[in-house]
Amino acid sequence: MRIPDGESPTQRHRAGECFLLFVAGELLLLSSVILLFRVVCGCPARCHCHSSSRSVDCSRQGLAEIPPDLPPHTLTLHLQDNQIHQLPAFAFRSVPHLRTLNLYNNSLSNLAPGVFHGLQHLQVLNLTQNSLHSLESRLFHSLPQLRELDLSSNNISHLPISLGKPWENLTVFAVQQNRLQQLDRELLESMPSVRLLFLKDNLWKCNCHMLSLKLWLEKFIYKGGIMDSVTCVSPHTWKGKDLLKIPHELYQPCSLPSAGTGTSRVQQPDPGSPESHGLGQRDRSECELKPKPRPINLRHAVATVVITGVVCGIVCLMMLVAAIYGCTYAAVTAQHKAGRLAQTEETVKLEGKEPDDSSPA
């Protein structure tokens, strides 16, 4: 190999080393770009990604946790029919644009505070058929755009008065097939746009605490809302009855809670009355609906009086007509008999005169 004039072998060796370093640097840069591309645009193992709809389907994979490296542009995430037991805080921070999250049929027993933090655009959340027992009051605080919340088929026995800020956009709320005995009216009032309610198949206890819910549901239906039913499970008197069909008058007043936790929905007995001394010992059974004679309804009473008056008036009128008819008939009969009697007397007189006139002859 010929060495060009003015270039020593050492210089050429250094040039070759520089070239090799340059090539190695380019290869390293290329591999980094490829790796970054896979992280950003790739699909997690055991999941199916659909770029056109920007959805990721990880259902029925036996997953025990949220898959890592989810594409950040994901709009719909399917995680149903897996074995996910818990969700840590910020579990979905890698998919901030998520709009639909399906966690149907997993093994979730509780949800950590902040688990949905960062999902400002989430609209549909399906938590059906899990093992949830209760919900933290600010669990859904970070979901201002939520439209549909499905908590059906869990073991929820209590819902807090509030689940975060008022849900201006929530239109569907489902809690059927749980273990709820009561539902606070204030929770429903925080959903001014709700149009569909699913409440059936719970352990509804139809006592005085359900009166406010009954009134709210009646107003909700009057405004065009759609719901299934609230069927009473207890007390035994109302078992199997629809809450909306139980008359308001049959609700006993609730016992007043201790002073300091006052409420304007019940009347406080006089301090000197015997009831006030045993107030703290009252059992909750006092709030249950007990059958009693139904109080008189003013409208029914007025209608009864009017009907009775009309009937009495008709009877009196009929009696008057009968009396007039009787008197008229008696007068006509008497007149007729008097005429016949007079005619008979005249006939007798005439017959008596005729022999007298013929005797001289």
C-alpha cells in the first residue's frame, strides 16, 4: 500500500481511529433513537395497540398490575378481565390524555388516594365487578371531565356525602348490585347533569333517612331523569316495596342526633319533655316505617263532604217529589171519589122522586 506524499503512517492510523469513533458514535445515536421510538410509540408486551383509534387493549391477559411503557397518546385503555389487586397513586400518569378506562372484572378491593391523579380528560370510568368495599371522599377529585361512572357489582356498603368537586359533566351514575342501605341526597345534588341512575339490587333500608332521597328521586323523574328502582329490603313491613310508592305520611320522624351535630331536617323535642331524657338511648329502629292509621287528607275529606251533600240532596229531592206525587195522587183520588159519591146521591134522589110523581095517577 502506497503512502501519499506528506502523510506519515502515524497520521493515517489516527485518521482511521477517528473514523471508527465517528461510526461508533453514529451507531450509538441511532440505537438510542430507536430505543426512544420504541418507548414512545411502542406497545407493551401482552397488549394490542391500535394507532388509528389510539387505544390499547390489555384485557384477558392475567395481568396483576398496570403494564409499563404505555403509549402516552393513548385515549382508551382496556384492562378488563385481569387479576389486578391494587392500583398505586399516580398509576396512570404515563397516559395523561386518557378518556376511557375500563377496569371491569378485576380484584380491586381498595383504591389509593390519588390513583386517578393526572387524568384531567377522563370521561368514562368502569369499575364494575370488583371487590370494592368503600370509596375515599376525594377519590375522584382529579376527574373534572368525568361523564360516566360505573361502580356496579361490588361490595360497597357506604358512599360518602361527596366524592370530590361537583361533577358538572356527569350524566351516568351506576351503583346497582352493591350493599348500600342508604344514599345521601347531597351526593346526588353534586351531579346537576345526571340523567341516568342505576340503584337497584342493594340492601335499601327504607326508614326516615330515606325520605330526602325519595323526594329527590321524585323531582329527578319529574324533570325527565331515568332510573331503574329502589326496592326496600328492610324493615320487614316494606320488604319488596318500591321506595317511590310508599306514602310520605308513613315516615316516622328521625331521632335527633346529639347537640352540636344538629340538622334542620328533624324537630328537636322540648328539653323538659320525657322524650328528651331518653334521646341518647333511642334505637335506630325508631326511624323505621311503622304501619299506622293513615291521617286524614284534606282533599279527600272535602270530596267526601261534597259527595255526601250531593247524595243527601238527591235523596231529599226524591223524597220531596215522592211527597208531592203522593199528595197529588191523594187529592185526585179524593176528588174522583167525591164526584162519584155526588153522582150516586143525585141518582138516588131522582129515583126517590119518580114514585111520588106517579102515585096520583
